[in-house]
Amino acid sequence: MIVMKFGGSSVADGERIRHVAEIVKQELKRKPVLVLSAMGDTTDHLLEAADRAIQTGVVSADRIAGLHIKAIQELGLNPAVRGDIEPLLEELRNLLLGISMIKELTGKTKDYLVSFGERLSVRIAAAYFNAVSIPARAMDAWDAGFISDSNFSSAELLKESWDRIPRLLIPLTDQGILPVITGFIAKDGNGTITTLGRGGSDRSATIIASACKAEEVQVWKDVDGILTADPRIVPNAQPVEAVTYEEAAELAYFGAQVLHPWAMRPCMKSGTPVLVKNSYNPKALGTRILPSREGKTGPVLAVTSRQHVTLVDIVSTRMLGQYGFLQAVFSDFAKYGISVDMLATSEVSVSVTLDSIYDLEPLAADLARIASVEIKTGRAIVTIIGDVRRSSEILRRSFEVCVKLDIPVQMVSQGASKVNISFIVNDTQAAEVVKGLHREFFENRKK
Ligand code: ASP
Ligand code: MG
């Protein structure tokens, strides 16, 4: 069997659900299980409706009801399907009324509230699949074995779920029935609805795939896979054919449109391959995330960047031959709750980068007691994800690019993850460096 997960934009309206059915039809022989997100931005709209109920006392689920009823019409479904979703919409209105009266949204209520998005989407999609002769069954996650702890907004599944899920799903796929399961949600042992956290339906899919020992999990998004660069910076960025789980995790951290490392973990454990595909462009090959990629690609997989970074340079001759200096420095960072990203040291200095969200004055005052401190704002981290066995070649070619562009590199670090090389340049130069590196590693076509 395989698991196919479609995100919000892949099921945004009737038209998109039609495309999903086309895609699923191609895979019916592989016994798919479907996991769906809420339609479009429904999760946000649910939260907005609660906000409005609290702030203004206005109780309205019209926007949410409207989107789903319109989809039923667009799909030409029997009006009886409206009868399937009407009780949910009524329950939602009652909940919003309750929220407007209590004027608060606890974690528990919030999870109950946002669960309506996925519960509505699977019912409509399954009704459509049946209408086009794909025998399907809409299932709430708890009917598919998802039992979680009671950590609202970030629930973790209980161990017993891992046996329950295959026990409930495999008999269905064996009978040729397509289970259409709500992503994102679960129920705790008391029967209270929980969620796995925003964007959690990717994780629902990888959990099902590894619990059922699926051949593959397909994650259908609205991009062609993991790209070699941010297409807003590099318009001819290309999809990467294959990456390892570790590389994908690095890329996710640097903002690539890919699975969150937390979503991939179940598949990493079981070695289940993940295929990231574009439901808006199903012909594109997509990106495979695998345990190993056996030199399928060149030395560099992707070039990414992150702006609004601050560089802190801490210099002290007292560091020379001493111990405990770094501890003193980092206990100051810890004291102010400042999280450090990149790090480079020499005998007499330590340089770190951090997000430009912190007020650094108190930290600088403390550090000034043991070192001289320089704070440089307006920097960017450019990161190359690649094969670190070829790091010398990657570094040489990267620096040649910077020399040609006449852009000084201000700090370099090669991650212990063995797949990432990062350096700091000015914010204003980051896009130029990314473009230059992309040209060097991908557009010149030399490997
Ligand atoms: N609908 C949920 C969200 O928007 C879960 C998901 O889409 O993965 O966060
Ligand atoms: Mg969503």
C-alpha cells in the first residue's frame, strides 16, 4: 500500500478535489490510503471566526460553510451530501456561540474548533470519489486508530495507535476501499479532540505510512518538490531529484518548501521513502526523500539564504590558552534567552549569529566585562547543502563566485551535520551570492 497526502491548497475547492481524484485514480492499484488537510485556508478561517466571536460577539460560520457548500455544488454532488456536513456546521456554530459567551479560547477548545476543517474536507472528497466510481470511506482520525496524549496543539500519539492504525486500515485497502482520513487531528483517551500542531497532517501521513509499512508516502503540495533555490530569488531554480532525510531536515530549517523534520521522523525510523509532488503539476517528477541517495546528484543540492541576521563578534586576549571563557560567554546568552545559530571561533575570538529579534544591549553590557564586543546587524546566512566529502571543491568554487562578485565573506562554518556549509554576507548582497552560486553549481551543468 501507499499513503497519499494532499495539503490545503491541493483541496482548496471543487476544481482542486477533481484533480486529486485524477491523481488518485492513477495509483489505485497500489492500494492508497488518503490523508487530507482542511480545504484551503479553512484552519485560519476557523481561528478567525473564534477571534471575532470573542472580540465582537458576532457568531458566524458563513465563510466556512460557504466554501464547503460551494465545493459540493462545483463537484456536482447529490444535494444529500449537504446533509452529511450540515450537522458538523451546526455543531461548529454552537461551538462559536459558546466561545462568544465564555470569551476565551483554551487549548482544548481551540483543538476542537480547528478539527472541523479536516472533518469537513474528507467528507466532501470521499463523496466525490464515490460519485466518480472510486469506492471511498471518509474517516475521522480516531476511527483510523489515532489516539493521542492530551497535549492540546501538539499532541503525540500513544503507542497503541501504531498497532491500531494498520489493523483498521489494511482490511479496507485489501477490499479495494480508499480510506480518506483527516490529517492533523486525533482524540485522547477521554475522547477529547486534540491536534498534532499546525501543518500536522504531513505527520499524520508519515505515521500511517510507517505504521502500515507502506511502500511510499506521497506528499502532494503546490510546488514541484524541493527546489535548488528559492524561486523568488532564482527564477530558474529546479527540483532536486533525491535527498536524504538529514539533508531534507537541513533544507527545511532553511525555509525550503519541504516536510518539517518533525513530520519526517516516523519515516526516518521505518526507512519509508517520501515523495514530494506538486498537485498543480503532477507531471513534474517531484523530490524523493530517502535513507541514502547514492551520489545521484552533483556536489551541491541546494543553495538557501536567511536574512535579518545579526553577527556578534566577541574578542578577548584572555581567551588565549584559557578554559571557561566560552562557558562565560554562553552563560550570558543563556541568561537572556538568546538562541545562537552559527558559530565560529579562533584562539582569541568567538563569532556567533542570531536572529535580529533580540534586544542585545543587556547582553553586550555583560559581555563587555570579559571581552570587547561588536554587534553587526543587517547580515544574511547563505547556506549550501551538499556533499561534504566534496567540501573543498564546494568551498573553492563558492569563494571564486564571491571573489568574482567582489563580495567579502564575513564568517564561515561547516555544520557538524556534514551536509551544510554556511557563510555570512551583508543582507543586501545575499540574493546576488545565491544567484551566483546557483549559476556555478546548477546552471553551468558541470558536476
Ligand atoms: N489544516 C492544518 C493547518 O493548516 C493542518 C495541515 O494543513 O497540515 O495547519
Ligand atoms: Mg492548512
